[in-house]
Amino acid sequence: MLNVSSIDHYANSHIDNFSKREENSYQFLLTTAEPQIDSLQHPRDWVLSQRGQAQAATLKENKQLQSVTVIYSSPETTAIQTALPLSRYLGLDIIEVDGLHEAHLDRHYETEEEYNLMIEAKFLDFNLEIGERFSDALNRIISTINGINFQCRKDVGLIISHQTVLSLYHSYQVGVDQTNLFRFWHRMGFCHLQRI
């Protein structure tokens, strides 16, 4: 597994990593497939639901992903399970990267409504100290993706991560207003694919 510090070395030593990519290389960002929510387990240990397994299985049919030459994934179970069908189909290993993990909250939430209210509050205040601060999660995901970008500057990469951190990254990329981030996060959904 790659860790954030080894990735940081590359990200911090190259100011503009995206301009150093070769002409036919690019990356895709992909959110995980749908998890089976289990209030008795920490979210990092959740597995894919039946619907999520079907979503992951259909990724190999996506024409855009046929050109992928390297797969990077969060080490969390849902991300690995999302990557597996495509990695087997393409004959590629999955490289787990610690910095791609989700921004977790401080505790489990009993209802989806309660969870959504907390996510919305954290999007409105990136420094809210309930679990990982979103300001820290944003810095982590930027640094990690920049480091991966430098390492695979000759490849077509697929980066599989989670809805919250990829929403934060998207806000950084395109300047989504903080007041609209929760709505964007809610609409992003599972197996959301974006080319960067």
C-alpha cells in the first residue's frame, strides 16, 4: 500500500503536476459503488450492497475505462470491491493508497437523515471538528491525487475513492460554492465517473 507521505514527496516537489503529463495520459476519478449500510460496523468496514456489486460489475462494460492501465484505490472495503471486477477484466493489480480513504465522522449515525444533516453541517464549515475536519480531508485528497498524477504521468489511471472526499476535490477543481456542496454531494451518487 502506498501511503500519503510517499505520495506527498512527489506532490510537493512538483508545482504543476498536471502540466507534466504526457499527451495520451489522463486520469479518471470514480466514486465507490453503493455500500450495504450497517450501523453496527464502522463505514470503512462496510461491503457493497447487491446493487453495488451489480454497479461494480458493469464498470468493465464502460468504453472509457477500457484504456485504463493502472488502478489506484482507497484501502476501504467498498473501494476495493468496486475495483475488483474491472481489475480482473483488465488484468491489472489494484494499488491501495492510504490518502484516498473517506473523510469519516466521529461516530455512527442511526438514520440516514441524521447522517445527512451532519455532512451538510461539515460542508458549510470545513473546520467543524467532528471526526476529520473537511479542510484536512481536502488538503489530503489534493496532495494524494497530485502525487498519483505525478507517479502515473505516462498512464491512463483510474482513482477509486469516496463520495465526500471526491466532492471536496471537485469543489477545489471547479470552484463549487461551499453552500452548494451538500447538494452536489447528494447528486453525485455511486460509481460517478469524472475524467481529469
